[in-house]
Amino acid sequence: MAIALLGGCGHGQSNVAPIPTAALASRTSESEHQSTTFTYGGTRNGVLADACGSLDPNAARCTFSMRLDTPTLPGDAPPDAIRGFHPATLVSAYSLPSLFFGVGQTIAVVIAHDDPVAGLDMERFRAKFGLPACTKANGCYAKLNQFGDPFNYPSPDTDWAFGASTALDIVSGICPNCHLLLVEADDFTEANLATAVQTAIRFGADVVDTTWVDRNFSQNAKYNHPGHIIVASSTEGGYQGGVPFPAGSQYVVAVGATVLSRASNSRGWVDKTWAQTSSGCGTEPKPGWQHDSLCSKRTIVDVSAVGSPNPGVAMYDTYNEPGWMAAYGPGVAASIIAGAYALAGNESQLNYARSLYVFRSRLFDVTQGDNGHCGGTYLCTAKPGYDAPSGNGTPNGVGAF
């Protein structure tokens, strides 16, 4: 039985100190880490930690990470004390029409496992930054298991819950008028995640936000949903990080991560390629709108947005117990792009990622930075026009979406 999502559904700059570039280069593997009051399953490097564990050949991992040097703040902390980019800053930097657009659109966030307090945490985040309420009570928010039931949720997991809270907070800030649907897969196998994606679309999602990566392309056909947009994050590891799934699918919009900084240009901001974002030549057929010369198959990525830890974005998560934190990673960029697509509201007329290539001039071109060594080619080096690490650029309003 379908669930109707009805009803309608801050600010400030970051004050997190930058992290030296050298601290971002290496990762030291550990099985489980604990820092004061919260746990995480991924690798740690100094004050940075991956929320989820290492990439398994037969399972997915989430693409969100956290800064460990942000103080654990209670829910009633004043906005100025909350670290990371706030919603209003992201909206301004990308010239997004968030105040009035997005009515009637539904964004689905698909994750593995259950976040038992996802809706409550999102309510606190939205209230803190002056966003309209989006709750089960007013029909704006719903949570389903992978089969579409609003009960019998999968087992909870603190790592994936961090990803759920981060994604819901970001899409809330980018598209505060959108309806939101959280769909939870039984586990992080690709088959169950693909089932959850299909359920999200069956229950009315216009845009699906997938913020995980794996190496298994066996479920690719299940991501072919014309008239809907499925957004997929790249992974970390730079140019040598490989082309993951689902970002490597020809049926999705693949998103890379940038570093967003203040600048003395007319925009007031500049995006540079983040050294950890992945790019390269994939294995799936090349879409007709991609015309780059060095990849005979699908090239990732198509578009990009901020995802670096300098300074990260503000998020709120109490299931893992930290409260207010700064998150980063390719998943952050994907959630921003998911919100931009929902603001545009054109998904029924779009042919997967094609509009990003046709209307490339309506994006902010990324021309600085690289994510590895590739002889200076566009596969790892930002250049005017299309390049693999940043795609066609970052949002400049919603004209390309």
C-alpha cells in the first residue's frame, strides 16, 4: 500500500580550522574506533574518520565521514557555535532558489540498516536553521523498509545512521519545501540496496539520493528508471580510487566532491577539485551525451559540489550520540546535487545526466585542482569545460538540472 507524502514542508559560515593537506593523504586501517562518546567503523587519519568500514568486494560502504575535532554540542547549542557550512551558506554559494522551489517534489534517501531516530534528528536540524517542519505528523516525511512497509525496520547501525542523518539534513537545507522519504535496506548488499532504490521510486520519489559505493555492477539494470533521477556519489581515493557502482552506471548522475572556499570573484566563492574525490573510465556503455576522448566507456563524474573536510557541513545525529558535528565526503556532494535536482523539478523530462552536458554553461566551471597523476589530462586534472573529477561543474542555480 502506498504512503502519501502530503503537506508542505540559518545560517552562518564555518568556523572550523582548515586541516593541512598532508593529513588528508593517508589512511590507517583500524577495525573499530571510539572517540569520547561515539563510535565509527571506518578508518581514521588524525582528526578525520570514515563513518563506515572499508570497501568489501561483495558489499557497499557509505561515503560519509566526520571531523573528530568538532566539539560535541547539545541540541540547544546556538547556531553560531555549530561547525561546518550551514544550509544558508550552501544555498548562497550555489545560487539555489531554495526558498520558493521544490514544492510537490519528493527526495528519497536510501541507506542500509535502520536509523531509529532519523526523523527526530532531522526535525531538530530543520528547526535550528529556520527550515519548515517536515514530519510524519504533517505528511512531509516517511520512513519505509526496503519492501515499502512503515514498520519491521532492519537492524540499526550507528555508521549508516550517521549517513542517513547527514543526507536528510543536507537535502533539507537545499530543498526545504521537498517531501522526504527514508528507505532502509535490510543490509549493505547491493541486491538489497537496489531493492530499496526500486521501492523509493515505487512510492513516488522524484529524486533518489544514493550515497554508497561498491564494486558490484550486477544490479545495474535496476537503476534504469527514466523520468526519475538517481544521484550517486563517487568514492574517495583520488584518480586511482577506481570507478564504483552505482556512480559508474550509465543510468545515474555521478557526483564528485570539491573544496569550496571564499574568493574575491563576482560569485564570492570558488570550487576546486578535492584531491580525494575519485574519477576515471568505467566499464558500462558510454552515454550518447558524453564526448570525452580518453574513455571509450562511461566516464565519471557528471557534476560536483562541496564534499571536502575543510570545513565540512553541519549535521545533527543523536543515535551515534555526538549531537552537532561536521560531516564530509562524496556523499555530502551527492546530497547537495539531489536537492538541486528536486528544486528544478524537471526529472520527468530528463534523460539521465544529459542536461548537465547540454546546459554546461549554466554551471560553475571548476578549473583548479587535481586528484592524482594522469599526465595532466582531464581524467584527473580540472580544466575549462568537462573534466572527470568535477564533471561539468558545480550548481549555479538550477538551469542545468
